[in-house]
Amino acid sequence: MDDDGRELGAFLRSRRARVAPESMGIAVGSRRRVPGLRREELAQLAGISVDYYVRLEQGRATQPSPEILDALADVLGLGRTEREHLRALTAAPRKVRRSSRRRPERVRPELQRLLDAMYGLPALVTGHRQDVLAWNRLGSELAGGLGEGRRDRNNARYLFLDPASRETFPDWPQRARETVAVLRLAAGRHADDERLRELVGELSVRSEEFGALWASADVMVCGSGTKRFRHPAVGELTLRYETLQLPVSAGQAGQELHVYNAEDAGAEEALRLLGAWTASPR
């Protein structure tokens, strides 16, 4: 996470490079070497001056009007999540919050009791930094051993710095892309979060794969879908998941509840066996 101007410029450049000139009625010659649209082409299509657009990409103009944002988003073909991210990057500058006490983020006791009551459904709660804040027994096992401290409790660190994550998630490349895209979206929404900046900086230095994915500037909301897991006791299983946004409580924003369920008889049996396995002494 750099300053807001550079983040805005990086996002615009990445989206501009993905627009096929032909889709905008621009003839492309054999000598063209620039991927996507040129700056002047995007500026013309959006109805703004080339100089102003260049200043946007260079981080020298950081608060364009809503009309300019809408025009750019339309030309770039941005989806809803990308449009929200673009608006977040151009919001009023926020002072980075620094805390000497470094209080850990927690969940409400009532929420932990709800997780514990979900005996047959793996479930966990994450914060906007991808910290896993709470879980039940099935959720801990599926995620690689949260309760026993077998893994880092930050999902991004676990994925990119712990080789065991590639065994836990058979679709590791997809999980990695999603995690970085979700983290990048959070970086736009929480630009004043010093801990989030430190996490991104750490992972960028320690993992080339993270750095490459971060540079793509993709953003994503993972609200529902399927995920594959691998557990030594039951093998591979595919589960559906639903992600629920939790209400803000006691200053804790951005917490999400993730609940998994079986969509076929094989996964249902695997979950039943895993539940029995976690309940037995080991």
C-alpha cells in the first residue's frame, strides 16, 4: 500500500491495459506495442483532457469529480466492486492510524457461542486484514489447524509463507488470487490502517507470488461459491460457502462470517467423518 495517489495510478494503469482498443472502435496497426488503451485514447473516450488524466495516473490529481470517475469507469468497463474501489481510492485523504498498544481484534462472545453451536457446519470469522478471529472445531480443521496453533492465523501469511497451505487448498492458485484481491479491496477501504500497510509490505518482500498478484491490482468480493479442501483424515472435499457481513460492534469493522456446507452426499459424509474425528481424543 503506497500513498493514495500511487494506488490510484496503479489501478487505472492496470485497468487501461486490459481494454481492447478494437472494442472501442480504435484501429490497431501492426506496430502498436502498448497493451490496451493509450492514455490519450482513454482520456478522449472519457471526455477529459489528456493532461488531467496523466496527472491522475501519476498521482498528482487524487480527487476527481464523481462525473469523471463515472466516465472513466464506463470506458474501462469496471464492475460494481471495481467502481467502489475506484471511489475509495479517490476519497478524502485519511491520516494513518497508529496504535502503540496494538490491541488484538476480537469477536463478540455471542458470536463465538453461535460458531460453537454449528456442530456440523465448518465456520469461521475473519477481519478485513484476513486475520482469522474465531472458528469452530470443523472450521479449524478445514483451515489447516487454527485451534492447535499449527498455522499462522492470518490467511494471507498462511497462504504465501507456509508451504502447508498448498496441501490444505488443492486449488491454491485460485485461493491466492482471491485472497490478494480481497486484501487489495480492503486496502482501498482502510487506507488509514497502519497494520494493513505493514502486512502488505511484509508479504511483498517475502513472497514474489504475492508481489506479482498485488501488482495486478485486482479487487474482489467473495460472497459465495465453492472451495476445495484437503484433510489428512478424510482426503479432498468440495464445499459451498456463504460469507455474511457482520454489523459493526465496539469499533470492529469489516468482520465476516464464513459458513461452509456440503452440496453432495460425498462431501456430507466427509464432513460427518471429520466431525467424529475432531471429537475423538488424539
